[in-house]
Amino acid sequence: MSKIFPELEIAALVSTPEPEQAEAPLPIRVREKSEWDAGMVLEAWVKNTTGRKQPLSVRLSLASAIEEVWGGTYEVNGSDYMITSDKAIEPGEEWDPTIKVLGSDHGYQFKGTKNGQGPAQKETEPLQTELLLRAGGSVC
């Protein structure tokens, strides 16, 4: 590391994922709270299984567009949205973002998590799974 630019050393330490983070997929449950012709509201629950307090992120692919996220922020890259918690989540605790989507195409897919973590695991009850499949959404 550079002794002339110590901030480079700090940046390198912050952006390096730890091995436990790269190995642990985050369980996620999803429910369609409401639906109308031109949009819907999704509720999600993401459990922190990393063993340390940290912000959590999930990637959501949508045919429509996010209008608002409660409990987090989001970045857009084409039809993919990276949704990140607005605070660090304790190990074993859940983060519960609510996502308002605008558009008549209600198809969506939670693709995975940020910082090298594995894909989000489906943790839905049978009734919720039927609802997701009927609406064209999926969790993987």
C-alpha cells in the first residue's frame, strides 16, 4: 500500500469482500402487497446471514420501473435495479424493503445480492409462490 496516499489503503480495505460474505447467500421472501393495472407494491424480507452487521443489497430485474423504495435506496442499470438497505442490518435480523413499481408489465425477478454474495434463495410459503407465478414474477 502507498505511504504517500493513505486514503488508497483505506479504500482498498473497504471494497474487499470478506470470504464469509462471498459464501453466504441471503434468504429472501417476497409478497405482492397490492396490484393495479398500472403498477404494484412488493414487500420483501431479506435476512442477514453474513455473521456481521452491514448494509444488505438485492438485485431486482423488472419489465416496469421503480417509482419508490421504502427502507432503502436504489440504482438503475437498464432493467436491473440494485436495492440497498438504508442502514446496517444486524446478523440474524431481517431488512424489509417495500418497492412501488409503475407499469402495466408486472413481471419481475430477484436475481441476487451485491458484493459477491450468492443468489437470493426462495423462502416463500406455497400461497405466496402461487401468487408470484400467477403474476409473472419469480424469485431465484
